[in-house]
Amino acid sequence: MTTDRATGSRTRIVIAEDEAIIRLDLKETLVEEGYEVVADSGRGDEALALVRELRPDVAILDIKMPGNDGLAVARAISDERLCAVLVLTAFSQRELVAQAAQSGVLAYLVKPFAAGELVAAIEIALVRFREVQALATEATDYAEQLQTRKVVERAKGLLMDKYGFREGDAFAFMRRTAMNQRRPMRAVADDLLAGTLSVAAPPGESTR
């Protein structure tokens, strides 16, 4: 069973995919992997209404849909901080990926994909959504939140590449440091990137 580590309950998912066969296959795969699919739709506007009503942990959205496209739905979900967003698409253009990131998409998967890739993308989206929730208390508007997230993501990458941290541990280190020093996480991330904050390797790991 796939559970939300924060609550211990099964991870709840809403699916939005306009092709019925793909939608049914996706639902079957998710159920087999232990997720709970609470609703599915072939329209973007219906999907947004379902997310607002059911408050799932993750919304899986196709980009091309009637009603509203996936990126518009993702932006609305992100603005309201309703849940994590994972986008599925047959397109992998760099411009589309950038648009997805600007819309609050936390993970991105190109069709066709394997079940293992889907599970990994869902778990990444969940971790990043919890991070976004934590950072939201530091930023007053969407643009500021986005910029703060970019800086924190770069600092996370530094901790992972240089010191061997896992993604979740890197964020936890920055959050713990910010709390101990009574400073915003953005300031901690800036110090990491500037090389002015000392870092010890995580337990059981050695520096690279």
C-alpha cells in the first residue's frame, strides 16, 4: 500500500485525462500500486472542481484537455495550494516544461511511461508540495514564492551533489538550520549557494 508519510493514510489521487482508454489504464495502474483514485475526469474544468471538492493529495493532469488545459488547472490548484500536481503529456519540448514549472507543476512525466516512473514522479510531487507549503509562510505573493522556491531548489541541488544528501534530507537540513538560526529558509539557501554556511555530511554518508 502506498501511503502519505505525513498522515499514514493511503495517497489519494484525482486523474484528469481526456482519452478514456489511457485514463482507465492509468487508474488501474495506480490502484495496483496501492494508491486510492478518488475521482477521474476527461475535462480540465471538471477536474479542478473535483480537486476543490475532494482535496486529494495529488492531481494527475494531462496537458491537452477540453474545458481547461492541464496547465491552467495546475496554476489554479497551485494558487490555492490544494494539492501536489503531476503533469502527464506526450510532449517533451523545453518550452512546455518551463510553462509547466511556471504553472506550479511539481513533477512532469512524458507518455508512454512505466509504472515505476509514475510512482517515482508521484512521490517527488508529494515531497515538493510539502516543501512548497513550508515555504509559503515566508513569501507573501506567488511571484515571491516561485523565486524563493527556485533558490531553495538550487541549494538543495548543491547539498545533494556536493555533500551526498538525499532530496528530502537536503530540504530538512535547510529547514532545521533556518529554525535553529531563526532566519528564513531563503536566507539559509542564499548562504549555502554563496559558500558561507558550513555543512556536515548527512549521517551515514561521506562528502563527494
